[in-house]
Amino acid sequence: MTVRQGAERALLLADRRKDEFLATLAHELRNPLAPIRTGLDIMRINASDPVACERARSIMERQLKQMVRLVDDLLDVSRINTGKLTIRREQLMLQDVVNDALELARPFIASQGHTLHVQVPDQAVYLVGDATRLAQVVSNLLHNAAKYTARGGSITLEAAARAGQVELRVRDNGIGIAPALLHDIFEMFIQADSSLERSTAGLGVGLSLARKLVELHGGSIRADSDGDGHGSTFTVTLPQLSDASVAAPAAEALPADARLHRILLADDNVDFVNGIGGLLRSMGHQVHISHDGKQALAAAEAFAPEFAFLDIGLPELNGYDLARALKRLPALRHTVLVAVTGWGQQKDRQQAFEAGFHHHLVKPVSIDQFQELLSQTGP
């Protein structure tokens, strides 16, 4: 085969994978949208039945989290591939990483009816890294195991320290991995099973993201399997921290500030902003809602909000220009500006901070995130 033929073959393969990925992405987005649609119908038709409404709400919340996870994984891979993702390096305890990962993964594992076995050392084991990202690695592996194991299967998570290394091992009795895929399974858009019979084929992103995050921590990851139908084992190896300086316990957090605030909300998504505004008003806050940038600017000086939550893609006056204009108003010099947007890459955060925003929230945003900012930050 000539160099040119090899290059053409590689391009054809990449093009085919891209088409498969886009088709799978559409499928994966429609999957959670279907029960969300059904949940809305249940709440509309059975509005007077609190049990049915609560069950529908729970289903919708679970499916929304699945959609957010999918989008976050895609964004993380993009940030890593462009060199824009950075990790924090601090002293961590292995047991804490495992607990955080289990908190993320347990709901999905339970929903699949699997049995989960966890083994961790009795004595504290330390390493250096980013707690959030390492928990993400382990939860991705657990999620992957649950997804590719038939309902009622068995999953084991083992954590240990051996010869100056930290090992995290996730083992399942699922569909297994064909020998030819053991190396390629960590490549983008590669899936162990993409057959139509499986409703949880996935995007083939989680394992690629896990490998990239492990490598950023100076570690490695490998897959082992005896083949189709014989389960899989994924092993993460990370450097252990031998000279751990145990920090003093943090002071107990003070109670959240229960003060009520004047809050400006500006977003052209009427359903979202009216819903959030209604919740904030029910908590006692004074809320002014605007659906475009010029409305928000016109109302701001007289209302003098302590907090302004602004969409970036506003009509008439975009969120960046609105933030700059608000900062020029004497009555708003102490106002906390919060960007609420669907744009979540590092460049978007940087642009928001340069425009004068103090915080940057990526949609979908929950009322809990609003409350956290209102309680921890203030003029």
C-alpha cells in the first residue's frame, strides 16, 4: 500500500467514524428526551396526583443529568485536545476520590439493578491531583461497566496502594471486549458494542476522556478482557504520595447567609427565566425579569439589584455589552454580575470575566446554584 493510499484509507475511516458518531449523538440525545417528554405529559394530565407528578419529576431529573453528563464529556475532550483543560494539583486521599466517584455513579448502577462491591484500604492513602477530575475518571469507568453489563450484573471497584503506586480497578461481568479492540477502546468514538439491540451504546467518549485525564495526572490506564461475554477490567495506575502532610481539619462552615436580595434576571428563554424568577420570589427575594438586554439596562438603575444573572445571547443588547453598561451605572457599582449561558469553554469564561462578570454558570442551571451564589457572595 502506498503512502497516498494509506492516507486515503485513514480519511475514509475517519469520515465513517464521524458519520457514526453524529448518528449516535442524535440517538443518545433522543433517548433522554423521550422520558422527559412523557414526564411532562404525566404532569399535565395528572396534575392533581402528587405521587405521579413526583415520580415524573424524578425521571425527568435523572434523564436531564444524563444529558448534561454527555455534553460535559464532549466539552472536556475538546478542551483536552486543544490544550485548554488544566487540572489542579493538591494533596488528596484515595478514599475521598472513591467516595466522590461512588456518589456520581451509584444512581445509574442502581437503576440497572447491578450489585456493587467496593474494596478500599483501611489506612489513608495519599496522592496528588485534581479531586474532581479523578472522581470523574472513576465514575466514568463505573458508568461504562454498568452500561455494558446486562441488568442484574456484578461490578467491583478495588482501590489499593502497591509499590509506590495507587491502583484503581473496575471489574464487571458484562459483554467483554474483543481482543482486537483492547487497545482501540480508548480512542474517540470507539464502542465495545454498537449494535442496534443495545439501547445504551453510548458515544464512545467516556473511556477516551478517562485516559486523557489519567495521563494529565502522570498515570496510565489499561483494559483487560477474555473476550466477548467474559466481562472487562479497567485498571488505573497513578503515582502515590509517600510524604503526605495531613492538613488540619477545616473550620466548620458558617451557616449560609439567609438575607433576601434584589435580583435582576435577563434571559430571552421565557420559560426558564420565569420559572427561576418564580422560585426566587417564593423564597422572599425581590426579582425583576427582562427578556432582552435593553429592557434590563432600562430597569437596572431604578431597581438597583444586588445580583444580576444575565444570559449572554440576549437580543437587542448582548450579555457582555449589558454587563459593561451596568458596571458604568453608579447605583450598580457593587452589584454581583453572573453570566448564565450555554457557552462553557475556557475562552467563554475568560470573555465573561473581561466584560466584568464575577461568576460564570453554564446551562442548564439549577435553583441550588442560584442559592449557593446568593448565600456565599454578596455586596
